[in-house]
Amino acid sequence: MGYLTKSRFIKAMECPTKLYYEGRREYRNRQLEDSFLEALAEGGFQVGELARCYHPEGIKVDERDTDTAVKKTEELMKKKNITIFEGAFLSNQLLVRVDILEKTGNRLNLIEVKAKSYDGDKDGDFLNQRGNVNSNWSDKINDAAFQKMVLKRIFPQYAVDAYLMLPDKNSICPTEGLHQKFKIQTLENGRKTVVQQQELTEEELDEQILIAVNANKAVDNVLYSYYSFGGEEMPLENFADCLAASMEKGEKIPPVVKMECKACEFQATEDEEAKGLKSGLKECWKEALGWGEEDFQNPAIFEIGNFPKAKTMLAQGIIKMKDLDPGEFEPVPSEDVALTTKQRQALQAKKTLRGDFTSWINRSGLGREMDSWTYPLHLIDFETAMPAIPMHKGMRPYEGIAFQFSHHVLHEDGRVEHRGEYLKDEPGAFPNFEFIRALKKELEEDQGTIFRYAAHENSYLNMIYRQIQRSGENSEDHEEQEEKETLQDREELLRFIKSITKSTKNSPEKWVGERNMVDLLELVKKYYYDPRMKGSNSIKKVLPAVLNQSEYLQEKYKEPIYGSRRGIPSLNFENQIWIQYQEGEVIDPYKLLPPMFQDITDEEQEILDEQIERGGSIADGGAAMAAYARLQFEDMPREEREEIRRALLKYCELDTLAMVMIIEGWREQSNKKEDSGTE
Ligand code: SF4
């Protein structure tokens, strides 16, 4: 089964049983095995290359074959002073490739490069107030600790210091164009990598946007803790050896059922099992709890959304929802009030236990909301990216880019139109100001109510507000002066943003705009629940739920009216039929879209889509971010570029159509006389 590498060690720190499933292709793995694709979706794929630029003296160990790489590293380590990239160090079965290793005499600095933004004031030395590793950083620190342990074992006579090199949230990009110096290239085996295309300027080397933070305290906290293996407590080093030994023997470390199982990547859907893939989770639970196949028909308690008691209950052996004491939940109120989180939980548990698959809607509450709306309704959704390397001089790492929006309109008489969209993907072009102008133009024609789903759109508009304000500050810089000149409509744009938003928590200026956007997610939480959503309120769960319950929507969208001349105007679809069935259920419309990329597998595409769900809102979508990154940094044939653009436009259009459909479904239910809204 190979060596215990950094990434396997991190998995084992999450749950040692995962080592058994890792690399066994018969088990469904819901994590991207292509780490580059993952980095693309997260925006930090160029950080490693930039970090190497900051160490121009470094020598890279390119060899992928372990023995050759280890031998080459051994040779290089004979030098008194040297910087090595990707050096390979092997001790028994433990293998590490160190991102950057600085050797100065008997001192080693191991530098682990990560694309996670670091804010010195908030993140400090990666420890929390109790002196433990901050959970936000634990996988990064575990990674560095594993490397330090292996280096100490091979070089006991050396002092080893561990650093994390990270995009510094408080740094400011000193130049234009740094962002475009790193491009994506396709290797012979089809995989992609980042290459530096231009030298860094002196300014870029002096004013670095990555920071190397000493992580020794947090790393030592991991190194000098004890870990449980086979009922024995042991130091990290012995623990790692035990893990490596069970890997070599192909043994499975006995599973322990815990909250983390909920997010375990080794689980398969029924469909996937039918196709022959195995579910690691099922195997674990059968082994640990003596369960049979039928036990999985009962939903587990951690399917209840935001249920903090679930952890204690699991520890007490209460796994199935049906074993919960109903007294654990508040009663669902019969009065006409907005649901609290606890009441939603009660509703979910009760419906599950009764086998009741009908939806719950508070008609009068929703009705009051609807009465306050002004038609036509405007539904908007943004696609955004947060590049680690800023697009512009004066910007900070991970400062947001709003590169796309979609806009649907729903009229009082029921007419729907996909009225507008915006997509800016030219390499190096900074879209935010043009984006806001285009949005203003779309929305200023009337005073209709505007809808967003979740906080994302409001946060981004607040961010653009600050960027516009900043661009107006006095500057000696010629280029900034030029930018100011292009922002002659600055005051108008600021006024517009304020009119449709509310200020965010950390904003020094406070406001609530007269046309402040309505958050559809908040309305879902208060007034709507459907068992198909399980514990999630993500729009990707709400949409199929509404479609499956609504006869009106099924009748309307089963016809090819979407994008047809006499039907609903669409900018990207033609005669689209949104209602299609599989085994009696409406197919999730997102599954009807073409793949975002032709050169990744269906599974990878699915995982990218799932990242959207994990983000809780489509705006956090990994697939759109990855697509934008490729359009920015990859030289590709025009047709391929066009295909990605078309896919992006369709995805974003469906995001706002989903909002239209949810409101249409609610309008239909609100018009019904009988009351299914209360329990
Ligand atoms: S299902 Fe649970 S016990 Fe099994 S590998 Fe995943 S996290 Fe570990």
C-alpha cells in the first residue's frame, strides 16, 4: 500500500480507519483526488510557485520516483547551506516531500506552503486561548508536525523549525500584473500544473504577499501530545509507525462511530452502490455497531440540521433518529410564527419518524412577506472568485472578484424573463467596477423588490463599496489617478450599492438601503420545510424539493417553454424542458446542465458541485471558481474557452431561475385554501 505520506497522515488524524479506504478504488471517495483541481476551485493554486520565487536560490527535486528523489535529496543535503524544493525524506515507511527546506549549517527551516489566508491579528501562532491548536488550522499544523517529526528522526543532531508560508491578508500587492505571471500548463499525462511565465520585479520580491509564520508552538503541541492506537496511548512518532504498519499489512483500524462520519468522504449513494461502488461508512457502521443493511433505512440523528446535542447522543449510543426522546425537541408551534432553528429540528424529526414526506409551509407568514413585495421581482445571483494573488496593485490576497451575475424578473401576472447577465473573463481584467455598473443598469429601471439567496451578494456589494471608496482616496500614484478618472460615476455607484444592501457587521458606516435585498434563504428558514431537504437549506436542496411538491411547476416546466419564442425568454437556453423524471422523482435541474469542463471526469465534476452545497450557497461554488481560474490562466483553444463560458452562463442562469421557481411554488401553495402550514 506504499508509504505513510503527509496527506495520508492528515487523513489518519481525522480518522485512522480512512487509511484503509484511501487508494482502494472500489470505495466511493467524495474528495477530489486531483489536488490541482481542488486548488483551482479554492483559488490558491499559484501560491506554491510564488513561494518558490521568493527563494531564487532553491533547487527543486523534480523526480516523482521515491527512491531517486530520496537519493537526490541526500546528495543535496551534504551541502552546508542549501535550499531545497520538494526534497524527499524517508524514515522507515514514513515519507515526506518538504515544500521548501532551508539548511544553514545544523539548522533546518521546514517551510510548508499553504494557500490559506493568514491574518496575524486573528490567527497569531495558530493556538487558541486554551493553548490548543486552533481547529481552523489543525490539518495544516498536523502536516507540518509530521514533517518535523520525520526530519528530527533522520537528523537528530539538527535544530528543526517549522513555518507555514501563507498569503498574508494584511499585505498589499505592490504591482499590476503579478497575478498574470503564473499560468496553467497541461502536462503530457493530461494533468495540469502552474508555471511561472515572467520574472518577478524587485518590488514584487521586496514587498512579499506571502508570509512565513513560525509554527513551532502549535507544531510542538501536536508532536508532544499522545495518541490512541489499539487501546494504547502513545507519542506521535509511535502512532505514525503503527499507522504505517497497518497500512503495509492492509489492515483496517477498527472504526469508531462519531460526528465526523457525517462528512466522511467514503460514502456512496444508493445509486452508486447499485453501480458496484462500496460505501466505507456502511462498512464502518456495520462493523462498529453490528448493523445490518436495514438499519440504514432509519436516518441518523446527525441528519438533523444544526443539532448540537447530536455529539453527546452519539457518544451515548443513540444513533437513529427514531431512538430520540421527543422531549429533546421544542413542540412545533401551532401559532402563526416564523420557525426557530429548534422548531425546524422538531419538524424534521417528527416528519421523519412519521414517514411524512409532505412539505410544511407557513402560508400566512409567507403571505405577509409576499404582500410587502413590489413587482416586478428581481432575482439576482453572483459568481465570484478570491484569487490568492491579487489582480491589481493595491489589492490584498483573496480580495474578492465579482466576475458574473444573472438576473431574472418575475412579473405580478406570472410572466418570467431572464433579463440580463454579465460575465467578464478576459485574463487580467478587473471586473468589479464594470460589474456594478452593469448591475445598476439592470436594476434601476423600476423599484421592484430584489432577492438574493444567502448573505453572499450583500457581502460582495459591501466589498465593492469599500473598493470604490478606496479608489477615491488621494493618491500620488499615476495609475491610481487614472483609475479614479474612470470612476467619475463613483458617487452614483456608492449610492446605488447602499440603496440595495445593508451594511455588514464590521462596516464602520451603518445603513439599511431603502430597497435592501430580500434574502430568500431567510424566508426558507422561517416559513418552509420539506423532508427532501433533510437538514440542509442550500438552494440545491430546496429547488428539487419545491419542484417535487408543486403540480403547478411540474405542469409549467415539463413543456419546452423555457427559451422558446412564445414562452420564457432566456439568454442561454432554447426550448429547455426542466421537468424530467427518474423513478417518479423530478430530476434535479442542475443534473440536466452540460458539464462545466470536458476534460475532467463526471465524478470530479460532481465533487466540485458538492463543494457548492458545502458552501451552503451556489455563490460559493467551486465549479464556477475553477472555471474562472482556467479562463484567466490557461491558454486554451477558442472553442474550449467558449464552451466553458457557455457552461458558466447556463449555471448562473439556473441559479436565478431556481429562485424564481421557489417563489412560483410558494405562490401556488399560498393560494391553496387548506392549511398544511402548521403542525
Ligand atoms: S465512516 Fe467514520 S469511522 Fe469510518 S472512515 Fe469515515 S469517519 Fe472513519
